[in-house]
Amino acid sequence: MRILIADDDAVSRRLLEGTLTRLGHEVVSVTDGAAAAAALLAPDGPRLAILDWVMPEMDGLAVCQKVRAASSTYVYMILLSARDGPEDMVTGLDAGADDFLTKPFNGGELCARLRSGTRVLELQAGLLRAQEALRAESKRDDLTGLGNRRMILEQLGREINRARHERRPLAVALADLDRFKQINDTYGHAAGDAVLRETAAALRTQLREYDFIGRYGGEEFLVLLPGADARTGTSIAERLRGMVASEPVHWGAESIAVSISIGLTWTGNAGFDADGLIQSADEALYRAKANGRNRVECEEIQPPTATVE
């Protein structure tokens, strides 16, 4: 583990450095509180620190307070001090310290404090991993494995901002399974679920690595095509449609013919938002359904016209 030592006493600092190095730790050593705070707040700063209470520039209490207020990453901080009264411990804990080490330090006590700090940091890292897994799970559609409506709409907002900033086009497609109710009524809902899964997998294979797809709802999928203009967007949409129609979904002894209709919209203008893009794609999708299904219909969205008073 990388451990920060902050102590202006050269003898004490060197003793700590030697002990920690022998224990196999990587040591970052500074001589004042300001340097300690800067090192701990750096993006790759140490996660465990031993701070002398009394130091130039900023004392150990002030370092604890600053790190707790400014760091998004938890740092385990041990105060090193000759002060060992109950009131001193309360003061240190209130400032944000996690533990204390009496000065001059005892080697066995130092090892015990480090083990405690390591356990806390490992527990915290495990909680963060679990939290991230839950966050990712909350944005995943369980049936298809795609992002869910929440995820794809959040991504659409990010892509709109990026398109505006970089002044490049953005295409959005709504893909809807044709006659999906009939599939459910004929073969059962389990077969319908299999059709959704197979369709999602087929759609993913035809997208570029920087495109996005999510289950928008029911049998609808929302596809985001960054940088795609009319020609590119239409080409990708046709590829998606053709891929789904090319192979039936096998369910037991049955081969279920599947197709999708796609409404595609795109814009190279800055005056658009998520609702406008989705509405435009939905209107194009309606035309695809009305014109026979298993087809792509396109529409370019225009920015709102300014009214003259």
C-alpha cells in the first residue's frame, strides 16, 4: 500500500519510513501539512496517511479537515502525536482522523493500526463495488441485457450535448417489432420473450462500437447513432432491419418469422432536444407501420422557427 508520512521531525520521519518500507509498503514522505493535503487530494494520492499533529503550514487536524471536506475518495488518516489524553482524541476524531499513534511510536502498535486501516479501506472498496454494480443493474433491462429506458434516455441527453458542442449530426432510430401481439397470442409469452432477446442480440451485432441501443419499452428499441447523417443513418437502419428479417427465431419445433419497422430521424442543427428527436422518430415509425411494415421511414427534424413579433 502507498502510505503518506507527514512529519517535520526528520528523525521520526526516517524511523517511520524505514519501518514501513521493511513492511513492504510504498512511502510518500513530506515535511509539512500543506504538502500532505496536496498529496492526499491528488487523483492518485495515497489512501492511508500518518500525520504529525504539529507541523508547519498546516497542522494534522487542519489536514484531516481539508481532506474530509474536499476528497471524494476515502483516506484513512492516523494522527501521530505525543498527546494521548481523552480530550485530545475527541478533538482529533472531530477533525476527521480515524486513529491515533503515540509519538514516539511502537512498532507493534504501528502494525496494528495499519491492519485496522487496511481492513476499513478494503471494506469501503467492497461497498463501492457493490454500489456500482447496483447502479449498473438499475439501468439494465433484465430480459434483453440491453440498457433500459432510463439508461438510453440519459445517453441520448449526453449525445445531444456532444453533437451540439462538436457541431456534428446525430441520428435516432425507433425500431418496433412487427405484429408482436400476434406472436404472443400464437406462440405464448415465453416465445415472445425469446423473440425480444434474439432481436436485441441481432440488433447489437449491426451497430458500430460507439452507437447505443436500449429497450425503450415493450417491443420498442431506441438506437442512437452519433455522427450519422441521412445517408449513414439510413444505411445502418436498413442493416438492422435486414438482419432481423433474415433469420427466424426458433422456438421448440416452431420457426417464428420476425421483422421490425424503423422510424429514423436525424439533424445537423443545434435547435433540437430529446423530446423533439423521439417524436420525429416516432412519426417516421408510424409511417413505416402504415406503409406495410418491415421497412425504414426517415425524417429530418428541423429546429424551431423563431417567431417575429
